[in-house]
Amino acid sequence: MSKESASSESKTIDLVVDHTLQGVTPEMIDWWWDHIDTTERYKLWHPKDHKSFEWEVPPKESHIGAIHRVDEDIGGITTTLRIRWEDPSTSPIPVEFDHTLVASVLDDNDNPTSWLLHEYESIENGTKLRSTFRLPARAPKQFIEALRKHNIEEIGEFVNFLPKLFEEHKK
């Protein structure tokens, strides 16, 4: 399920996409955020669209404050993004689930241009995950649709690699 809604100020638009992931636990997803580590791992998450990954500011005690730079295709256009993991208490997007990853996409002056919330909780045999993107209201409709498609594919890849990678890491 996905939906779009304008914020009360109509300066932003929210793209919301709900996912059900069988065989993936919230603990696996929690682990993933701090262990993406390399371009090779980043490409596991979306083999077609993810091109490169590097930590600009690596995670230390937790992923909060870490910044990574990625190249990825959204709608066939390669984009370089600087993404900072944020403290969930600072999220401009209301949080409903117990597990969260809050991130901002940064401009060259480290100012957020958009926000992302991945929130998730355990369900029988898996995880329910909601991705919310808070984008500028002027974002083109075709970009929003391309981002929706990218997110569905990206989150859907978790079932294909994350359980095995998580188990290998625990050994």
C-alpha cells in the first residue's frame, strides 16, 4: 500500500509505502543500518539501481550522526545523495512503530532537503515496515512515482539477502 499526502503547510509532500517482509526480523533490519559498509553490500539492497556507497562520517557508537554518500538510479537518472542518519526524536515525520531509522538528505551545506523514515515492527513470521519520504511539494510527480517503485524494489530485496547475511555475521 502506498499513499501521498501534503503536509499542513503544503511545503512538503509525504510518500508513504507499506511493506510486509516474511522471514525478516526487526533485529535484522536494525543490524543492517550499521553494517551496509561497502558498495558490494549496498548493491545487495538494490542490485540494479544502487551504484556506489561510502561513509563520509562512519557510524561510531550508533548510526545516529553517520553520513554516507551514495550513487543510485531513481527513474533511470543517477543521483548522488548525502544521507545522514538522524536521532528519531528529531523526526519531522510522526513515528508509530517501535523500530525506526530516520534520515535526512543533505545539501552541500549539511541542511536537510528531504527526510526519510523507515519504521517497522514484528508480525507473525516477519516484519511490517513503513517507508515515509517527506519531499519538497515541488517534487515532480514522475520522480515521486519512480521513488515509490525504487522503494518497493529496495525493501523487497531484504527477504533475498538479509536473513543469510545476518546469520553469517552472528557466527
